[in-house]
Amino acid sequence: MTWNCRIIYHDKDEYPWFGVHEVYYNQEGCIYTYTIEAMDLTGETEGELKEYIDMIQRDVNRSPILIQSEIILPEIGRAHV
């Protein structure tokens, strides 16, 4: 299983919002699941935090924004809630 950071637009909430989530993929490259909570930007050192932010920025710039209501998880055949 592989993963990356993606922006997810939470269009199903009363007040729609954007968040960065870890998104996990199955062997076929389809979304398997994602973290329910948006990522928390913390680090044990300033340098570690900066590296983490750089990794997130690289990931989100490589992939289009996901829309929560359109995410279908193949293993269970329904949108993630």
C-alpha cells in the first residue's frame, strides 16, 4: 500500500472546507482510504517541521484536489464518511 498527502474538499459539511489528508492506495492505485482528520502540522524540531511541510507541498502540487462526496472506496463500494 502506498500513500501521499492530498487536499480534500469537504463539500458534505454544513460549512464546506479544505484540508490536507493522508490518502492510501491499494495495489491497483485506487484510493483505499484516507485519514478522517486533516493533518496536524507539528514536528519535534524546526527542521523536521520544515521538511514535513516541504513533503506535503510537493505531494499536493502533484495531484488534483479530491472532492469528498466523489471519493469512492472500492473495497466497500461507498463514499468515505
